[in-house]
Amino acid sequence: MVTTVPNPDLTVAAGGYTSWNSAPRRRSGFHGLHRIARYAQSARAGRVMELRLSADLSIAAREDVRRLTASPWFSAMAVIEGGRILHEAYAADFGPDRPHSIMSISKMAMNLVIGRLWEDGRIKLEEQMGKIVPGVGPGYAGASVADILNMNVENDYDEDYAQPGCAAFRQEAATGLRLPDGPEETNAAFLATVGLTPGRSDTVNRTGACLYKSANTDLLARAAELRSGRPMSAFITDLADAAGMEGAMHVVTDRAGFPLMSGGICLTARDLCRYGALFARRGAGVDGRPFGSAAFIEETLTGGVPMPPPRAHLRYSNQTNTDGIWLGHGGYGGQYLVANPSTGRVACYLSVMQNDSGYDSAYYPPVIAMLAEICAAA
């Protein structure tokens, strides 16, 4: 008789977090998520964007660079400008050929995908999501594409990383990142369960700041599939080619093969910079053809909804963070990417918080300031 046990990586550990995401294992989990996830796809570019070392010692000499790369949470940092690597550094247990989970930096890909569909006239920003995705729940049916892009929707999906029972973590069971308690549902089925906030009759955000919900991104991905007639997996392969990625871009999927666009991408630091360079080039791929939309990126730089403190100086705009000069995004657990279209510079910082929740809002502002200043200095 064959004996089985629940997969130890994907069970819930003491404290309520999935075992791979518990504080003692989070670092190895983020460094190996492409192997831990039950389901994933990968793609490599046919033609690679060349990067050659051309070190700028002024970056290495910065006090904030020395301090943040000395942190025990640090994994990797890289800065590029065009085809030059201006700076890179790695922790002793990491390296340039190692993929790292970029968590919510994955969301930026939907700016490119939706932007292209918008420019091609296949999707309108004022459309209600219920008119695009059949069966979507009341938490999204009446919300516009624009408000979903800008994290400007109120519903009962919650994302409090200090609460391991929040909806964002429950969604893991629909995306192959934890074992389900019962029958395994798809990510699309999970998204259909998002309802209105109790006591509310609409999804209008009255707080004056964005309401961060990762479900927004996955719903946008489903809308992109329906309006384009293409599976999101095809956009993933196009993204790898457009960025000229050298290594494999690994993307977590659900059991049906639907990519987790809200946080499922794993990349090396260099390939994360190649990904960011798509924004520095205003959506143009390495072959010069548009993968995203330059016009949509310009609107992204000027639009959006204020972010809450301590990032109140930024806006959440079309699945990016921006101050009107650069575009970027953070990732749960300690990652951030900045791309500056004016200077062409891209910088990323990868790390893994090993506190209980894997999150600390005060951790990001110094990282963001460092990357933004470096990218402005060309």
C-alpha cells in the first residue's frame, strides 16, 4: 500500500502562514518559488538583450547602497542603462543566475498588456468589468477598468499581510501556492467569489487613497484574455521576447494554467532590469516593436490615485507606482523596481523580510528613494 503525506512546502505552518512563507523558511521560499509552486510555466527570449559591465563606482559609494546591501534581508541589486550594467551586488547565498520571486512587481506587466489592448481599441477604460467577464462577483461587476487598474475599488477582498487568514493569502489555495482545505478551485472561480463590502451597495472608493487588492490584477488578466482572444500564457511568452530575457521567466499558474499576474513571476536581477527596461523604452520591445503602449504609459505618468502613507508622495496608476517621473512597483516581502523613461535607467532591489508577517511598510521608502535617485542621475 502506498502511503502519502501532505506536501510539506504547501501546508500551513505555525502562525498561519504557508510553510514556504513562514519566517524561518521565507528566504529559501522566495529564492526557490519557481520550484515550490505546484504549477508554473516558463519562457525564454529568442533574442537576448545584451548587458555588458560598465561599473559606475559612484553608485557603490553611496551610503544607502552600502547600508541596504549589507542588510541580512538583502538578496540582489542591479542598475542598468541601455545595454550597460552600472552596478550589481548579490548576497552570499544568491547570485546573477538565480531567479527570485518578484511578487507584486509582476503587476506591472498588466500595464503593458491592457495598454496595448486599449490603444488597439479592444478595451475601454470606462467599461464595467461585469460587461467583460461573465460571472464576475458583485465586488467587481460594477467597477470600471480604470478604477481596477488604479486600485480604486472598494470590496470585501482584504490584503492585510499581518493577518494570515486574509483573502490575499486564502487565494494561494486557488493558485497552487498552498494546499486547499477542500476541492481545489481555479483562480477565476476564486475571483468570482469577491463580493461587496458588508453594508455597502457599490464599489466606490471614498477613502481618498488607493485600496490595494491583488485580485484586481488577476481580473484584469482575465479581461485581457477575453478581449484579445488569446490566453495569458501567450502574453507571457511575448513578454519574455519583448524584454529580451536571458534566463527563464518562471510564472506561477493555477491548475488550469492561468498565470498569477498579481504576483507569480520569478526572475534574475538582470532579467528584472530587462523587464523594467520595457517601461524605460515606453513599452517598446528589444526589436523596437510596441509590446505596451507609449500613449498609455504617458497617461500612467500623469494619472492615478494617491497612495496611503508612507508612500503618500506617490500615486498608484495603471498597475504601477509613479511620482510622474518614474514608474515602478514593490513586491510583498521586500522587492522594488524603478524605471525612468527620461534617463533610460532601471534599478531593482531584491530582499526577503524575515519578520513574522513578511511585511513592513516603513521598509520600502528608503529603498524607493535610493532607486529613484540612482535612476535620475544619468
